[in-house]
Amino acid sequence: MRQKVDNLVLNNVRAYCSQLVCSDGYQIDELVGGRVRPKSNSFEPINVMSDPLLFMSFAEWDLHNRGVLAFANRFGIFGRDENGDDLREWTRQQEYISNIIAIAKQRAPELPPILEGLSDKDVSLSLTPQGDKSRGEITLQIYNLSAAMRVQMASWIVSPPERIIKCGGCDRFVSVGPGTRHQITAESCGDRRCINRIGHQKRKLKGI
């Protein structure tokens, strides 16, 4: 599976991760050893691959209880069972991702095998015929948040964006410039709430 995934990343094949997020939010249950658990059985799917630098944002995310819940409420959790996630797993994930980013930025000749260990429970491939069926689109279907971030990291290393900024409204990392949804001079991720927040901060600094 690793070789297949590597090839897909190198060829910029469409990747999709149907991550389930509890519509009623999450809570930290201290009675079971500190676990992040959904508040209900009501879930909505989101495609976390539409945020290709999510792994980079997570690497700097505040993992105190409030920060964990803020992330979970927006992007879901790593596990897919009713028992939720052990908070220690979040710390392990963050340390692993931060280590990969640091090594990659140093342009080290040898990188840890980012995609090694992914199984059919993590990713699968599908081919959708197009037009006269002589062509098709290969889709990488990703089934959990951990695998999604690994694929994002591999794609970033193989084809790094021209410029990356940190949104002044939500602290997420986004790529800007040609080939992206954002102008090279962008200061935010484009979310209206972030644009308004940045505008408010600027007016406050000017004393308006």
C-alpha cells in the first residue's frame, strides 16, 4: 500500500477523507482516563483534505483541554469508536508530525517513512471512468484523521507550496499565491469570520 500511496502523492491524484465530526461537539471525560469523546451519535462528514496544511496547524495547536476541544469540534478526533481518543494519543500525534516537519525543513536526505504502515483500513484506491471511459480519475479515499495528515505531509514534502502564511484570524496555515485559492498578499484563510477579526484587530491598533 505504501508504494501505491507514494505514487499517487507524486502524481497529485485527488485525495478525499470523509472525516465524521460530531454535530453536538465533544467533551473530555476524565472518569475514563482523560478521553475526548463525542457528546452524541449525531455526525456530519467533512473533507479534511480540503485543508491541505491541516497537519501543520495541528503541529502548533494548543493541546490543553480547551484547545483539544476546539480542534475536535472543527475537525473531529483520531479514533472512530464510541470510546473516543486517549489525550496521550493527541500528544503522540503532535510530536510525530512536528518531528517530520522539522526534519523536512532541514532538507535532510533521509526522511522517516511517513506512509509506512498504512493499511486498507486507512486508505483505498478507486478509479472513476470519465468521458469515453478511456480515461479515469484515481481517487485516494482516506478513512481517518491520522492517515489524512500523513498523506498531507507527504504531498507537502514532494510538492511544497510557493508561500505559506498563518491566518491572522484562526492561526491555521494556508498556502497562497499562484495555483491556490488565495492571493499572494492574503492575510487570512479566506473565512469571513477571520477577515472580520483581522479587520477588527487593525482598527483596534489604530485606535478607531
